Amino acid sequence: MTVFTVSPVALATPGRPVDLQLKVSAPTEGTGLPILLLSHGQGYSNHLSSLNGYAPLANHWAEQGFVVLQPTHLSSRSLTLPENTPGAPMFWRSRAEDMSQIIDRLDEIEKAVPQLRDRWDRTKIAVAGHSMGGHTASLLLGMRTEGVSLRDDRISAGVLLGSTGRGDVVTDVVKEHYSFMQDTDFSEMTTPALVVAGDADASAHLTTMGPDWHADPFHLAPGPKDLLTLFGAEHGFGGVSGYDVAETTDESPERVAAVQRLTTAYLRGQLHGATDWQDLKAAGITEGRIESK
């Protein structure tokens, strides 16, 4: 399916250091298109952490019939905000608020992108995020950080790729620079989600727990949840954050294709009632293992 992209769509946001900019990717045909919010992670490549990153996922999901909305969060290296900007360096609260504001302002986005008029279904909204973007997505699904709830009940499902886990096993670096990650509460994260983890994703700069840390949202949050563990996958899942990205230590087009195929099946099941995901669980997969609760 052919895809079109409009970028940047700028939403003037009083009180935010810069306008909220986003990229819109959608198929050129079809109606009743569900909306998928995509939250970027962090990395030392300047534009990976912005609306310009994650093309392998955004392009694929748009080809499969989703309207993909990608904001540039304030934590993006591409913005070069001063270090003393309130909320720096990770802007964890602002990141989740970006996503809710996008939902609030769908009328403005449609005005900027008239190709979407009468084609998208505003009652079918999901969120996906990788790494720090997974933390953002978790907040929208009901996870609490520092006792703060940013849950958005308009979101009916989520996909968490290499997301963050519990706070009692983070490293000293995290405690010093990202202390908010020490106070994570999954007990009210009840929105359905697919948690994607790599069994070789140790993330030693973040946790002393090893790869199992990234599965915490599945084990600690109330159901319904599914856990997809990919064999041999490190934090980049083969390269989901972009083509030829320096941060990808396990470059594998085949693994990226598996992530694309399996996450699409899950999202179709949650937003369209399709049976692809259930069929995959029943038949089994070769790229990893699936657990449900």
C-alpha cells in the first residue's frame, strides 16, 4: 500500500519551550484508519530521537493501514535545549503530555493534513514506544512515576519495545541522572499491551537485573498483557529505530521484519478484532516466544 508523509506539522503550545512538531504517515487509500502514536527513544544520533526516527516501524505500520503520528519530544537531541530547562534531560512528564495533547488536537492535525478528512477513526487509538518511548507509552497506559498518573483512557492498547522496568534494580547512573525511574508503579497499568523484550538486551547502563528487566511491565502490571521475547535481540531489535543507525548493535533486517509483522498482528487484533495475533500464538513463532496473561 502506498504511503504519504506530511512533516512537520507544528502545534503552537503555550508554556512549552518550542512548538510541538509531529510527522504524519498514512496510507493513501482506505477509511476507518486507526491512529497509532509513536514515541521515540533516546540515543546519541541527533535525529533518531525525533519525528525523523523509527522509519522502519512508522513506514510499515502506515503501509498496514494505520495513521502514525510521531512527535519530537523535548528530550530530543535535535532540539538542543539548555540543560537547565525545567524537566531536563528526559522530560518524562512532558513526553506523555505531548501524546495526550496530540489526541486533543486531532482537528488541527486534520486541517493541516486534509488527506485524512473522513478517513481516520478517532475512537481507535493505540500507542507504541521504544526504550524511553516505552516509558512514555507505559505512563499513558496507567503506569505511575513519582506518584503521578498520566493515563489517557482514549488509548485502548499499547506496544512497549525494550521499555523500562522496576526502580529497585536501576544502576547508580540512573539514580544520579534519571532518578524518576526509581519510583515506578505498574499496579494500575491495566490497558492491554504487548511487551516486546530481547533476551540479549542487558542494558547494563540502566539496570543490574539484565534482560528480564524489560519484561517487568508484563509481569508487574495487571492483565491483559502479552510478552514477546525475541531470541538474540539486543536493545535495537535489529534496527527498528532507523536504517544504519549507529546505536543498533544487533543489526538484522530479518529481526526488524519480525517486529513489524508481530506488532502489526497484535495491533490489528486490539483495534480491529482481527485474529492474526491469536493465530500466531496458537501456531507458534520461530523468532521468539509469546506469553499471555
